[in-house]
Amino acid sequence: MSVDGVVKQSASSSAISGDPVLSLVQLVEMLAAQGEVLPAGSIVLAGAATVAEQLAPGQEVVGEVEGHASVRVRAV
């Protein structure tokens, strides 16, 4: 993934759990290992190959997946 032409993130899609429920289980296990819990009402995303990247309005993001067309979006 690049932001304004600069590569910011790169990872293998194998880092994404195949089942959204597995992502939730992994999250709860990681929190429990640190003595923490998932608060009721939390919003949980199913998983991603990279960490989130903070964007500012106007920045252009390009995502590329080998064997597929790239995706280009601009933050508003």
C-alpha cells in the first residue's frame, strides 16, 4: 500500500485469518494474555494484512494485490 506515491505498508495476505470468527478469537486470546478484556459494544474488524495507516484529507492511497488490478482512492 502506498500513500502519495510512498510505500507505507507491505505484507502477505496470509496474515489475514480465513474466518472472521477466528480473528475475534485471536483478538480475545491476545487481550487475555495481557490481562485485558474486550469491552462490551466494541467494534472489531475482521482482520487485515497490515496495520492501519492514518490519512489526511487529500492523500491518495493505492493498494496492490498480486494478480489483481490496483485500487486507488483519495481521502476526504
